[in-house]
Amino acid sequence: MKKQIIRYMLVWLGNLLLVTFFVYLLTRFFNLNYLFSKIAVSVVMGLSYNYYMQKQFIFPVK
């Protein structure tokens, strides 16, 4: 259980950093609306990074 908590926190921190970086990138350099950038990045990260990391890293099937 302790390993899963640590892994979850690492994945959460990685997600936070990636979302922040990509929202900044889209709003600063591509002049997209902040709200649109946040929604787009959150959906893409949720369907790719979060799903994969939780399935393979946090809760692996044994």
C-alpha cells in the first residue's frame, strides 16, 4: 500500500508539471485562450499519461 501511495504521488506530480508546462506553452507561444489550453491539455493528458501510468505503474495487473 505504501508503494502505491508513493507511486501515485509521483504520477500526480508528473502530471501537474506536464500540464503546467503545456498550458504555458500553448498560451504563451501559440496565443491560445487559457481556458481552451487547459481543457485540451487536461483531456489529452488524462487519456494518455494518466491512464497509462495508473494502469502500468501504480496498479499493475499481476
